[in-house]
Amino acid sequence: MSERWNIDGEYFESCNCELLCPCLLVKGSRPTDGHCDVVVAVHVDSGKWGQTDLSGLNAVVAIYSPGVMTEGNWTVEPYIDERASEAQRAALEQIVSARAGGALGRFEPLIAKRLPAKVTPITFTSEGRIRKLSIPNVAEVTVEGVLGADSQQVWFDNVAHFANRRLAAAKSTSSHFKDQAFSFENSGRNGHFAPIKWSNA
């Protein structure tokens, strides 16, 4: 069994579906473009892996699914905060690559290929309805929450999503992600954000 761990913080994602992802509402739905390119960014406000403190760190996982996400055959690549110690890096890699159970652990059987984790500067910012991710020479992603008729943030409740059962509706104002493994251009496409409280307890 994996070391006991927990994370409280924030997450956001940017994917290539039109607003809104079909798979969020109906299990087994095909993504808008037939495949899924998604970048998931995580900020840890507080958290531990055993006795290793993870507070204040960031991590990212890029995912490519060639068809319906529940059918698997995913390729994933983690990106780990360069500020992390060796123990912190190992813990964050286990968590975001779906090897440590918890919220992301259900994806483990769907992953066909895991690329080596990259240690890099990661900037995660959260202000009002705007979430931003920056990885030098790899990613510049900004999503902005969608406003409803009363000029308040739109939230989706009771959704079957790994991050939270309550998600903010969002749209990427810019979303560029490119390295040797992935090339995603998702500007103007779907996004979500939410507080997270994950663990393998």
C-alpha cells in the first residue's frame, strides 16, 4: 500500500473540448474532437506524504487520450515543482501520475504509457475567477470562470469528476502547451477549477 497522504489546495484544468466537456455529464461520451488533450495543474496549500510536508508546492500532469477517456490508452507526463526536495518530488510524482490511490488513483488502469517526470519551475496563480499556469518553454495557460445571468460564477454541482463534485465552469483565454511529448493548443476551449481535498485514507 502507498504511504498515507493528503492534499488540500486548488486545481484547474484546460482541455480541447468545447465548453462543456461531454464526458463530464454522460459517462463514456466521446470528447468534442474525438480525443482529449488536457493539462491539470495542482497547487498544494497544505499536505503531507507520510511525514514529508508538501505544503506550498505545485505539480502538473499532461494527459493525452486517443478516444473516449473511460476506454483508456492514455499517455501521461508529470511536471514537478523544482523547489521540492527529492522526497517531495517523489511523492508528488506518485500522486499526479495516479500511482498513489486517492482522487487520481482511479485513472491508473486507464494509463498505457507514463513518460518520465520533469522537474521544472511551475507558477500557479489564483485570483478571483482567473487561474494561471506557467512552465518556462512548455506551458502558458489561463482559464477564466464563466459568469451567469446574475454576473456570478457558474458552478456545476453533483458531477462525476475526480477533483471535486462541485466544479467551476471556465474557459481558457489562452492555453498553450508544448514539449517533446505533447503539443496542445486549447485557447478558447473548456476549463474547470475547484478547491481540492484529496487523500488515500
